Amino acid sequence: MPHTSISRRAALGAAAAAPAALAAPLYAQGVRQMRMVTSWPADLAILSGSAQRTADTIGELSDGRLQVEVFPAGTLMGAFDVHDAVGAGDVEFYHSADYYFQGKHRGFNFFTSVPLGLMMTEIHGWLRFGGGQELWEELSGRYNVRTIACGGTGVQMGGWFNNAIESIDDIADLKMRIPGLGAAVLRELGAETVVTPGGQIVEALFNGDINALEWVGPNDDLAFGFPKLLSTYIFPGFQEPGTVSGLGMNLDMWNGLDARDQAIIQTAADIENSQSCSDYYAGNGKALSQMLMEYGTEPTRIPDDVFDQLADIAYRVRGSVAEEDELGARINESFLNYQRGLMEWNSESFAAYFARRDAAEAVFGSGQDDF
């Protein structure tokens, strides 16, 4: 949950009573006051909490010199307006998912999550050691923004539906809330797709604007009450295997910071990468069990042949980003080469271990219940 430190309260002091406004940052006695807008509803403990924790950490690491006030979606602006606002310098930071901005360039999808793409640990490796961050900066820089990874949700479920998906033909009946390149895959199969801000999803269901949805995962899906609204929870999800949240910064503001303050912001984001991923991993496991106990929700596996057909289209949709422009081609090539370079290691490490661990639990695990 968001927290407020003593040093943060002291530093904000009189400024806390000032009205929120899209004005230039304030300086008082060496304190710089900035704003962060988000794409998340205020009542999402982990996603909104992720933005607030990052702001708090920046304040704490700077000994109160850098103060960042957080504005959830719908307070200063809409959920999907944050990229434009930061690029224009109306506010200094956003916390969002960059695939919301694919209307500017579809390459943004690769820095959040793409179908059949990298999982969370993998994508952080690509960003740090595979050239991904440099490509992200090149793309974001076109819009006067610099973005870094700052938290994330990890692997996501396939979504909520009124009925099970038994054949590929069932996709055509969907009016689904789904963002990113996953939406493009479903449209190839005749589905209607929309990108509804998180705070408006339930309303869209009640209004009949959608009849299926993909949101985050068990923790946040339970918080929104989806088990009471839709009967079928599909897995595995093909569309978002390792979703990254981005901390976007006005590029002029970033370039005007000294190396110390740049390092403080980067460190705060690095801390949040660990914090939010751990939060979701723990929270999703608990929430999935709670769904079963309270609502009888048992996730339904999507048939293998349906998943394979989705995967076939997904690879073509991903590859089409290379046709966007020369930068899109380089992003796609870098991402794909990094993913392929990990396949043997993943097969002989994580995948092999999970398979043997699950088998061992099935045979020997019950004997541990006596301890």
C-alpha cells in the first residue's frame, strides 16, 4: 500500500494545501515539486501504489529535495492522455503502460508486452543488457519523453468471458476489452476490440459495450469484482506474458537534472521493479485461491489448437511492426533475437525445473503436510 514517510510529510508541509494545477514546478528552499500522472484508478492497491511508492522513494533518496505528487487517472487528465502531457511539459512524470500509446508508433508495444513475447525477468534482461533501453529511449525521444521500466504485473491470464472458448470460431463473437498487439490478433479473427481505461471496465460491461475483457491478473481482477460478472476465466494468456509499467519523464526536465538526481530516479524505479513484481506474484496466488473459495471460479484452459492458431497470427502481427519504419524493424529484430537466444537456457532451466517440481509435488508433496 502507498506510504508517507516523516521526511516526505515535512518536505511537503505548506505545499500540501495548495490546489493541484498544471503549472511550472515550484522551488522553495531547495525543494523541487513535480507531478506524476497515471493511467490507473486510485483504488488499485498495487498499480496506483506502485506510482506512489516510486514518488515516495524519490523524495526519500533525495532527502526531500525532489517531491513528486501523484495524480491517479481522471484527476488531472484521462488515463491515456499522460504521454502527450509529459512530452509537452505540462507535467514531469507519468506512470503507465507504453502500449497505450501504440497509435503513435506500434513499437511501443515491445516495451510493455507483446503476444508470445518475453516474461518479466527476460524483458528486464533485454532492456538492461540486450539494447532494449537504448531503443526505448530512441523511440520515446521522438515525443520529448524518456521512459524507464518502473514496476509491472508479470504474466497475465487470458481474460474473462461469458462462455468457454472451445474453437477459434468463438473469437468472432467477442466484443473484448484488450490493449496492445493482442487486440490486433483477435481482430484478425473477427472480434471487436476496445481499449477501455481500467476505471471504466465495469461500466462498459453493464452497458453492453463489451462482453469479454482482459485486465491484469487475479489480484486486480478480484478487486474489480470480475468473478461476479463473468463466468469463465481463461488460461494461459497469449497476449501479455510479462507486462512492464513505464515511468515516463519529460526529456527536457531529465536532461536538466544533474547526475545525482538522475541516479535517484533510476534507483527508485529499480526498487519498484522488484517491489511490484513481488506484490503481484504473491497477490495473484492468494486471489486465485480466494476466487475458487468464494465464487467457485476454476480457470479454464484454452484448447491447444486454439492457442496455436492465436500464436501463429501473433507472430505475424509482431513481425508487422518491422514495416512501421526503420526503427520499428530494429526494435522487432532486437527483441526477437534476444528471445530466441534464451530459448535453450529457458528450456533447460526454468521449464525443466518447473516440470520436475510439479511432478515431485504430485508424488511426494502430500507427505510434507504432517510437518
